[in-house]
Amino acid sequence: MARTDKMKLGTFVYTFGFHPASWLHPASDVNGANDFAHLLDVARRSEAAKFDFMFMADSPAAAVGDPYALARIPTKMNRFEPLSLLSALAVTTNDLGLVATVSTSYYEPYNVARLFASIDHLSKGRVCWNVVTSDHDETGYNFNREGLDPHALRYERGNEFIDVVFGLWDSFEEGALLLDRENGVYYDKDKHHTLNHKGKHFQVRGPLNIARTPQGRPVIAQAGGSEPGMEMAARTAEIVFSLASNIDRNRAFYENVKRRMPPFGRDPDDLKIMPGIVINVGETEAVAKAKVDYLIDKMHPDVGRLMLSEFLEADLRDVALDKPFPMDRLPAAPKGSRALFDELVDFVKSGHTVGELIRHYAEKHTGNGITGTPGQIADYMEEWFETRAADGFILMFPTLPSSLDDFVRLVLPELRRRGLFREEYEGKTLRENLGLSMPVNRFGKTQEPAQ
């Protein structure tokens, strides 16, 4: 059945762009990591294009590993704390959704509930919490831990964490603020509720000391394809950032997550599956390919070697670039995409050198995306959308803002010509623009879905 809704789009933001050499691009702002004006510019360009949101990926720790390579990759080593940044963007933009990553492993539920509720009010209903449990050892060392907690424990804590935050966001019912000066009553005491949560990981009395937000509660995003991750998404998420490497895998993931929702009393339309895809667009295929080659040529071999080492979970620092890849360094199974891993194995077996493998991986490393003309890219996105492999896309632009500008100038008009993407925002809140229902306050009566 043909879709009647519109494709959802978000800008994925690493400071300079998704490519590790993006900061070397002449169109980038080399001071941008600590310059709010640069990120505000990216936000305003995304808003002018009528994108749904800007997605701030984050880890609360600097990377560890090869210091020579890391000195050439600024993304994780120098960047704003995301909620501070969102607070500033909330009052300098008007319609764009604002998504920030915050880990359930290293915060307390009350802090997160209060922070996001405050930003939702500041933005008049445009904030989204990207829920993660964290997956890098370096983070735990900064929070009184020896690396990561076990995967199952992180998800167990994460699920309880979300339940507590949702409960705190329900502290004030809709209409609880009476603001009655004549009788001197600010709020209706019968519409203000104490949570009194006592669980395995958290003991939180509440109530939250901020009114119900314009969206009822902030939108919830999540990434992760594990079994616990899909179950958490089906129960709580409204945006899922998927990383499946091809349309068939993502279509299966899409169906898998959405069929889990009804047992939780949720409508599958209240969750938007949005794969992250890398877009390289040019007026011709040759122009688009030249943009890819330019960034790969700019990337130092140590950086490529580190990226490949992380994917293969193997130390490759002592491996010569002009020699064949040592087969004994290949793991039995990949850390990430199986399809991409199999492609790399075939590449290695055909006799290519380590340097050639690094270059190949640098072009393919997300396992998902397209390089081509506006028509080719629109065809790719339309097929994923219309065959329900995706409800939209989180666009991982190689450079910012230049790749974003290329997409807006070349691809967006074609998507609009095909009736796939909006001309104007449908509402004022992120929830309205995504077509999500208003959440029900557990202490109040059912509310009507967003139109």
C-alpha cells in the first residue's frame, strides 16, 4: 500500500562533518568545535530546509588508543557538552527539533528529567532525548568504574531509568497550573503527583519541580539492534536510529521492532525508523566520487588504520601499509556490520595491501549510504521509504555545512517534486512534525493524538 505520510529527515552532527578528515576541508571552520556560531549556522540551514531535527551525537569521554591518530581526529577530543549546546540552540532557533545523547549509565533519572523538561520549555516543545547505555570502555573510567558495566546490567538499569524519568515527567498533569491570582492558588494540588519509586537501581521520591512540557514529554530516540535494544525501543522509543547495512536488513529490522509495539499498548506509527546514511551528491557521478576521493586523500593513514582497527578489534599499528593484510589479524566475527565485514574479507583475499584496504574501508565504513547524482540519491531514499525499510533518514553529511548545502540544493528539490518531503512544517513541536501522539499522563485522562 502506498504511503500517505512524508519522509522524516534529520541532520547528524559531528562538529565538522561525519568524515574523520572533514576538519581539513577548506569549506570547514577549523575553530568550529568551540564556536557556537558554527553549530547555530548548521542548525539554521537545517531549519530553513524544514528538516525535522538536528541530532547531536555524543560520548561524555575523550577517546583512548593511538595518540598519534587521535591527535588528527578532533571529533571526540574537543566538543560541547550536548545539553548546554541544546539550551543555546533552543532560544536561537524556531522550528527545528533538537536531539541530544545522554547515557543512562552515568546520570541520575531526576537530573535527566529536569534537564530535558527545562529545554523542552525553552524550545517550546522541540527537544528529544537520545537514550543510550554507552558502549565505550573509556567512558566508565571517568565515572567511578573500571570500564563498562556488563551489557545486560546496562540495559536493566536503562529500562528502570526511563521508567523513572517518564514518571517524573508526569508529576504535573495537563492544566495543573491554575495561576489564580484572585484566590492566591498557583497550581491544583490534586493534579501534582509524587512518584515514590523504589526499584533495584533507583530510589526517587519526586515530584519534579517543573510543569508538564509542551510536548507532554520530550520525544525519545534510541539506537541499537540487539535484542534488549529492540525491546526497549518497542516499549519506549519514538525515533530509532538504525545502522543496518542494506535495504533488506533494515526492512527486516523495521518489521521486527514495530511488531513488538502492540503488546506494549503502542501504535507502530508512533515510532519512526530512521537509518543513518552517508550522502555524497554531485551534479554527475564523477563529481560525487571526486568529493569522496578528496576526503580519503586528506585522511592520514594513521587515522584510517585506527578506524579499521576499531572495526576489526585488532591492533594494526605495526602493520606495513604496502604489504598484504595479515590474515591472522582478521577476527572470526565483526564488531559491526556483517555485510561490510564480508566485503572487507573478500577485498583482503584478492591480494590488496593494508593501505588499499584502509582506503576501501574509509569509503565504505558506515556500511550504509550512497554516492551519486540527485536522481540516484532520491531513488535510493524513495525505495527505502516506500517499501517500509525506513520512515525517514538521519543524514550523516561528510562535511558541514558544505555537504548539507549540496543535499539541500540538489536532492531536496527532487524529493519535494516526488511529493516525499514537506514544503513547510506541519506544527510547532517536534512531536507534531513527526506525527507522534501526545503521551498519556498516568495520573490524568487520555489525550488526543497530534494531527
